[in-house]
Amino acid sequence: MLDRVLVLYVLLGWFAHLPHLTIARDVSWWQRTDATKRVDTNKSDGYSDRDGAASHSTDTVNAEGSNSRSGSSDSKLYINISTSGNKANSNISSDFSNKTKGHYNTKKGPLFGGYDPYIWDDDWSNLDPQCPRANLTQLPRPCFTLHWICVHQETLVTHDWRYSYANPRRDPLPDMPWVENWNFPAAVGTNTDALRGRGARYRLHMRSASAHEPTAALRNPVFTNCTLPLIIVADFPYNMGEFFAKVLTALDQLSSTVLDEKVTLALNTPMGLDLAPFHSLLMMSYSRYTPITAVELGSRGCSDTQLSSTGRNCEPAADEDDDSDSSRGGCRVHRAVPWSVEAAQPHCFQRVIMCKWDLQTGGGTPLAAVARRVVSAFIREGMVPASPIEYPDSSSSSSSSSRKANSGSSKDKDWGKLYLDPDDPRGSSMLRVLIESRQGPVRNIKNLDALLDACKAMNRRGFTAGSFDQLACAATSFSQPDGSVDKNRFLTNVAAVRSAHVLVVLHGAGATNSWFMRQNSSALVELRPCQFGTRFAPWPDKYMPKQHEKNDDVIRFFALNIEDQAQCLKGDIETALRNHTYRRDSVGWDASYFARDQHLVLEPGPFLAFIRHVAGLLFDVQKYRGARDADRLHGYVVPEGLMYGPLSITNLSEYRAAFRPNIIGF
């Protein structure tokens, strides 16, 4: 019994001294790594809360008790952790370690799904004005913060003591979020999901700092507090509709509650792929810096060979000299990068924010507000060109000067303000209908020219609907023949849809352009081939219909479901699969894909009757919602003609038998 009491007494005494042992461990580690050493060109002579950086006084006491001092009073943006020295610093234990010890004794690594309190997270208010600020207390659940991170290609290298192998009580490394679902962006003129183009899931790697780092930037990390990367992880990053609906809405909310415009946006693209043009354009209003990929954030910089051929200046790292074989790569290149304010490319950061936004992430700013911000930024910067679409009611006398004004500086133009602009459909009595023209192997309107001719004929006979007394139809393609969309084409698309009252598209990414239309005066008509709007209706119904209804119907949504088999043709992919031109293992055999990817040969009568129906509800939102509540908003083209009904009639035969809807014959 006495032995047990003695053992218990010894254990209690050991636990009582454990906090002191932990404090000593923290002090010795920060002293061992020489955390206060500065190597940037603007060395400071003291700890300053002006910029919130992890820098302290360079007045150090050496072993002989003498003081050394260097530098000026410029702003401090960096700290340097040198793994090659054991120089003691008496200032660290009194300030730096006192901040760290409480954190390491109480925290267990990044708090996934919320705020991760850290040493300097309260110092943003004192940061240099050129540096970013963040309110990490408002960081939403899909985001988390990492600290003391160097980025090297596709790897995050952490210098956080919590994960160090030198820490006998180290925590497991955090799991990096995956890009779970994405389609390879091949130049085939269509989404590659039907071609088994779904890529393997992908994520960045994370490891602890090692004794054998490949570059000088990693061997002698200089942690900046003046570049704050936000690494964005998102499913379907190359689908513009998914990116707009999930990432941009969340990013907008983040920018209004957590981040300012000096954040660096880095999209985690799988397999080293580059950004699509729409990524840069859609995110431009959320950062003053050019958006980049996560791999670009971790680029090595110029190699020594490249430096000798280009003549750029390079400064060897502290543990290297000009003739050393160790300067094999990653030398410090004195050149700026467009994604940071700093004079040279930063490689290591005091903080890195990472957010995973996927199909299940809710919340975010309403899409209508995001669209207003995006388009307003384009207009403010004079980026929106003249519309490529000419409508007959565009006055030729004022066209030249107005188009010049529209394509030039537009800083004084407001989103909702009417100004002299032939591309503005508001106030016109001619209904402008813009029909998407597709050139790829799927989802084409095969008789588009016939529809345009029928539209002209109806206008000659006399067209009236709502406040309109004329009708004009035009066609445009939103992409190149190979399916690519460069920046000029993207902005031209914005101009084109803003010149129309009604946008007609087949289900797909082209419908996302509806968000760039003029709100409260425009409509989207989504064409759905046979069975796609009935048997497979849950698929298309979860996108545009719900999005526009949740955004107060500022863009009126209408679905025209083609359920007359004579007006539907098999898509090229299904045809090639059935005649064995395509191999079965290279194409997904899926009836829902086949239904979605059919071509259409539309009968002009039902189509134009539905356009008249849309025009009658365009400007009266209450009347529009009344038609939706009465199940008379959306159209179904059947062999006998056109009928109206609700969305999601999964069995049209049963619906017709039960409700006997009126069918308009042609």
C-alpha cells in the first residue's frame, strides 16, 4: 500500500512540473532556431506593433554580454528561421516564448471548421497599410488557417512546432482537403463527363520541414506577414456554372466579413493545370492582385541556368556562395510577382488560409448580388465591349458614339442607370431574343437558321406581347469551335447577353451567362431535350430554376421541355457509341447523359408561341410568380403542340391523364 502511495506522489509531482518543462521546451526551440534573425533588405531595430509582423529587437546579448545592433526603423514584414545556427537570444524568452507557450500548451493544431487563434491574430489593426488584413474570428466553417508555411510546387512545408519531428508530443499533420469531383478540361467542344473525363481526386501535399530542403527559400525560410494566400479548393473547378454558384458566392461573403482586397487568391487546380480565363475575370473584383494557381504560389523561381541566360540578378542564400555546388536551385531572385506587393517573390508565409467549397457547401452571398459586383467591375474598368449583336431597333445615328462610350472608360456608369447605349434593351418596344449557337458534338439546334427566319416572318405579320410590338431574334456562340473561351470572348458574351431581353440556351454552362443580363428586365429560357426535363428532371431542376428563384427572380427563369421525339436527335457521342465508332470503355453509357446531350430540331410554331408567353410575363414579377404558382409557367412541347405545366413532371403521360392540360395546336 505504501509503495502505491509513493508512486502516486511521484506522478503527481511530475505532472506539477510538466508546464515548466513545456515552457522550457518552447524557449529552447525558439532560441535554437534563432527566430529573430532578419535577412530582408529593410532590417528593423525593434519590435513594433505597427505592422504586426513576427519581428523583434535586433539588440541581442551575446555570450560575452556585448550588444550588437543593426538596421533602421523601416517596417518589419518578415522573420527568418535559420536551421543552421544555435545562437542564444535573451529577448526571446521574455516576449516571444511567452506568447507561444500558452498556445502550444492549450491548442491541438488548426481548428478545422472555425477560428484558429494564433500568436499575432489580434495584430491586424497595427499592420502596415500595404499589407492585407483579416478578421479570422469570422472565418466560416469550410475554411481554416495554417501557420509558418512554405509553399513548394504542390507541397505545403510546415515549420509549426506542433507538427515538428523534434517535438516529442507532436500532433498529426492536418488532412488537406480534396478536389473530389472534376472534369478534365479537354478541347472537345463539350463537357468531358460523358467521355469518362472525370479526373481522379486531387489535393496538395503537406509535410514537416526537413534537414534536406531542395531550395534556398526552404532551407532559410523568411516568413512574410505582408502576403496572405487564400488557397481555394473546389469541386468542378473548370465548370463555370459550378464555380460561379459555389466558389464566387462564398468568396464574396468572405471578402465582406473576413478578408480585404489585398489577399492573394490561389485556386488549387488539379495536376498542375492552369486557370481558365473565366477564373481570373470572375475573381478580379475580390483582390487587387492577379489570381494564380496553388502551384504558381509554390513556384521555385528562376533556376541558376535561367539566370545566367537571362541576365537577371540573383543573391545566393545565407548558406550558399556563388561557386558552391549547393546553389542547385531556388535561388532568391530579385523580381516582383503580380500576386504580391513585395519586391521579390515570397515563398514562406506566417499564415495561409485554405477553404474547401464543394457542392454541399451552403450559404454565401446571393448570386444576383455577386453578378452585380462582377459586371459592375467590368463596366467600371471599361472592359465590356460593344455587343456583337445588331438589332433592327438600334439607331444607326447614335450607334457609333454610344458604342465608343460603352467600350471605353465607364467609371461613371451605374448598374441600374439608363444611359445612351444601343445595347441596352430597356425601354425598347422590340423584344430582343438571343439564341445560343453550339458547334460541338452534343446539344446543338440543328435548324437554327429556320428559327431565325420564322422569327422575322412573325415580326412582319405583326407581333404583340405585353409591352412589346416587335420581335427580333439573333444567334451567338459563347465559345470557339473547340469549346474554348478566352478573355475577349468571355467579355463579348457579357456584352451580348446584356443586349437581349430573352436568352435561349440548351441546358449547360451557357445558362450561367444569364447572370450577366440586366436584372428585373430579362429572362432565361432553358431548352431541355426529350426526357431530360421529365424522366431526368431532378438533374436540371436543381440548378438554374432554384438559383433564380432564390434570388428573387431578378432574372425570370422558364423551361421549355421538348417531349416530341421527332424534334430530338441522338447526340454525336451516343451515335458513335452505338455504331461502335467510340469504344465502350471511353464513353460513359448513361441514359441521363444521352438525354441531356441530344440535338434539337425545333418546330418554329411552339417555340415562338412560348417566346410570346415569356414576353407577356417579363416585366411583371407578380404575374410571373402567379403563373408559377398556377403551374402554367413552363412549357412542354408534345406531338400535338404546346402545353404549360410545372417543373418536374417526371411522367408526362400520367400527368396528362390526371390533369388534362390544354394543348395549343399548330
